[in-house]
Amino acid sequence: MKSVRAQLLLIFLSFIVVSLLTALYTANHYQKKQDLSSIDTELNQLEVLLLQSLKEQENFFNFETMNEEYFVTLESKYLKRYKNKLDRVKQKISALYDSEYTTEPSKDHLANIRSELFDFEVNFKTITQKITERGYKDYGVIGEMRKVAHRLEEEALLPSNDILMLRRLGKDYIIRQNEDYLEKHSEYLQECIAKIENYEALDEFDKELSQQLLIQYGRLFKRMSELDKQIGLKTNSGLKRNLNKNINETLYKLDLLKMGIISDQDEQLVALNFSLITFWTIYLIIAIWLCIKVASRSTRRISDLSQHINYFVNSNFTARLDSDFKKATADEVGMLWGNFMKMENEIIEYIELFKEKVDEKTIELSRRNRLIEAQKRELEIKKAESEERYKDLLDGMRYGWRIQNALLPSKLRFEKQVEKGFVFFRPKDIVSGDVYFTHKLNRREGVENIFSVIDCTGHGVPGAFMSILAMNSINNAVLTVKHRDPHYILQEANNFVYSSMKYYLSKFNKETITKDGMDMMVCRLKRETNSLSFAGAHRPLYIVRKTENDSGLGLSEDQYRTMEVNGCRLYEVIPVKKTVGTVHPEESSIFNKVEIKVQEDDMLYLSSDGYADQFGGPSNKKFMTKRLKKFLCKIFDLSLTEQEERLADGFENWRGENDQIDDVCLMGVRV
């Protein structure tokens, strides 16, 4: 082995063997490192799948518990996705448990997670069973309650007001989950059972049947409340609290598992890195020894070749070597040169190919940028067109407001025709679905004031169209037909709207068709005799006076409700529960007249539902009718101007940053 070729061959063979061993060891090192990293990936995927399954579970609680289709089929897409993801979670846990890189403490954490998931599944299955038993609408316990209530209502075994109150108290409990409402429901149920004995419209058999049905209704309601407590969806108690506890324990143990595995990985990585550094140190020592060996054995030509190689590398692999350097020899140096030239050509070709690819990508990016700019300009044009259309729409609504405002009584006309009164009028949008009407009659018996507040279906543009029809109907009744009694005015307005909306056609005669109408209150006040005639469709009349001067209204107890606050009494005169415009003319006599004895300084209030329905306050809830009545009792003895200001301030303070949800019209008249 005295030849250069033989010596170099031996050295290169040794170098190749060491390099292969190093490559194999390094590949094994990075494979183990990748396996360790894959555990992190599996843990992250496990956590994501677990959170997704919990999300599907919450979706089931939020949507399917009020989905009638679920109680029909007992199948849910959320349950299917939940089970699928939970099965995948179990598979991930099993894979991690069987991994060779999972230590015994980590396996203990995985076993704990499995146990928690088992308890979690048992609790969730129990909740779904309870929810199915509780039911919704026509299914489960709630369905049985509805059947009992419908039978009481259809067979007239109990007054409809009592049935409605029972169902309302039941809904209050279902919404609020408050024990007070449960107690109120039980007390009212017992009152209804006791009242049946005095209900003369029933014979003894019907009385006994009615009592049995009420007792059955009470048992069903009690069972429903027990199921709600056991489930605990809204109050986060019962099974739902246990479920949340399982979830928190599972997530906590999953965090412990992740921390344990991270700690184990750190230790294993330290050991792997140490072994790799040791192996590479040995490899470098061998490589340096081989380099020294080659340097001591090689000739000057190899040194020159090395210099030329350095030149090629320093030129960023772009400068070709001088071909004159290649000697006409067939020894090992010549072979080395030939191999290097081949490598040089390939490197330069790869670099040139890479540059071509970069140029192509640059051209493509420029083309896409131009396309994005063109799309941006197109969007700006469309935005300008949309803003112009919105401006046109807004101008049209403002013009509609001018037309609607011309139909309403002006402030001067209102003061002249009502004499002592005010109106708080606040449309939700520019135009309103709430309107008001005033008229004054000079008769031999004295002056009569006719005034009305009308709440049409909808608000904004649809409500404004209905309000024009409402104004036409009441103008026709008072000014054209010349009705003076409020119930005749309501009847005539109902017939006018019914005819105008063409509800007499056969396609509107079905009960399933929704008919648009309006809530209306009409009053006629004779100031000389302090007598008031009232007729209302779906909206009551409020009369507020001081308690010490109260001599009553001259009405039966079923015609009004009362409230006393701080020395004043508010009477709520009950209206007819029908909507103007939806009653057939042959049945319009249902709108009856109520004759009321009023006293001097009484305040009469007529209001749409917009004030009471406004959301706001500290809890972002509705203002509610009860709060409105207390507010009226608080301000009724102020001047008319102060009352209007207080109502406006109260409304704005309650609304706060919330949007107004409906039109508001509240009229006050002093007797």
C-alpha cells in the first residue's frame, strides 16, 4: 500500500465506515427525539379533542334541550359528534399508555384520566336520560303537563284566566329556577282546587274531574321541578355540577400529565444530547486524525486543488475552476479532480435552477399583488355605491316622517283638543308604528275630549304603513261616520282595517295565517260631569289618584286591577284581549264600552308597550309594566310638563347604551 491510491482508498474506506456509523447514530438520535416530540403532539391533540367533545356537550345542552325534533327521534348531531370525539380521546389515551416513552407516573395519570372520563360519561348519560324524561313541548313530563292544561281548557273545567296564570307561573319558574315561583305555583294551584267547589258552571262530576286533573298537573309540575334540580343546567347544580367537577378534574389531571411528560422528556433529551455530543466528539477526533493523515500523505497537487476548492466556495459556488489545472494523469488526484468538477457543475446547475424558480415566484407574486389592488378598487367602488343607497333610503324615511308628522296632531292642536295633557312620543326609527289621535266636541251638554293611542304591528317603515291605515280608520270612525262612543269607534276602526287588509278573503280565514293589526285605546272625557267612557283593545287604561280622596270607579271588580304606592292608588282598567283589524265584522261587538267615574285631578295614562319593553338598567332587563305603574304613581301629581320631562329622563337613563327596541307613545291627560 505504498501508492497514493491505495493509501487514500484505505483512508476513505475508514472515513466512510465512521461516517455511516455517525449517520446511523444521528438518525437514531433524531428518531428518538421525534418520537418524544410526537408525545407532545398526541397530548395536544388529546386536549383539543377533549375540549371539542366538551363543546359538543355544551351545544347539546344549549340547543337540543329546546329542540322538539330531538325528543321525537332521540337523536342529536351534537351527541354523535360528542361520542365520536370522546372515542378518539380514549384511543389517544390508550396509545399514550402503550408508548415505550411513557413512564410509570405518567401511566398512573392516564389511568386517573380514564377513571374521570368514565365518571364523566356516566354523569352525562344520566343527564341526557333526565332531560329526555323532562321533555319539551308535547314530550316527556312537560308534554303531559300541556295535555292536562289543554284538557282543562278545552272542556272548560277551569276558567281560562286561572289556566293562563298557572302556566305563566310555571314558565316563570322554568325561566328563573327560583324556589319562590315554585311556591307561588303550588299556592295558586291549591287556590284553584279550592275555588272549583264554588264554580257553579260545573256539576259534581266535572268538579271532581277538574280537581283530579289539577292534582295530576301539580304532581307533574313537581316532578319537572325535581328533574330540573337534579339536572341543574341553569343553576349549575346537581348532575351538571358533578359533570363540571369531572371536567375540571380531567383537565387538571391532564395538566399534571403534560407537566410529568415534559419533565420526563427533558431528562430523556438531556441523556440523548449527551450521548450525541460524545459520539460526535469521537467522530471529530477520528475525522481530524484522517485529515492530518491525508495532509501528510498528499502531494502539492492536492494542496493546490484545495486552494482552488476554497476559491470556488468563497465565490458562493458561482466561479468555475481553471481547467488548465487538470493534469493528464490517471492517478487518484486526477480522479478526485474529475469528481469535483462533476460536483461543481451540478451545484452551479442547481443554483441557476433555483434562481429561475425564484424569478418565477417573484413574477407570480407581482401578478397577484396587481389582482389584489384591482379587487381593492372594486370594493371601494361598491362601498361608495352602498353608502349612496343608504343615504337615499335615509332621505326617503325622513320624507316619510314629514308625511307621518303631518297626520299627527300638532302640539298646539293637541293642547287645544285635550286641554290638559301631554304626550311622550319617541319613535324607534325615523318613522313610527305608534300614533295618537285627539278630537274635541262642543255639545250642548258640554265639551267632550276624545283621545286615543294606537300601537301598530311592527316599527320603522312597516309600522309606519300600518300607522297610516290606523289614522285613516279612526278618522273614518270619528270624522266620517261620526261615532262618539269609544266602543263604536273601535268596532268601526276594526271593520275598516279588516276590510282594507282584505282579511275577508278565503286565504286569510285559516287560523294559522298571521293577521296584522293594532292595539288601540279610545277615551271620551266629559269634564263637566267627570265621566269617562273607555274601550281598549289589548292595552289597558291607567287611572292614578290620591288614596285619601278615592271614591272608586263605579266598576265591578273583574273590570280593573289596583296598586297602591305612597299614598296614591293606580287603577288598571282591563281591555278586551283582541287586536283591532283581526276580528271579523260580525264579531266586532266584542269591543265593549266601560263607563268610569273619574275625579278632579285624576291622571289618565294611555301607553303602547314600547316603554315597558325597553331593555336597560343595571341588569340589562326590561323596564316591565309593574315598574312603569310605580313610576306613574310617583310622578302623577307633578305638572304636565314635569311629568313629560321625568318620563323622557327615566326612559333614557334606563336605556343607557342599549338600542331602543320599539316605538314609544305614552299620553297623559289631567281630569
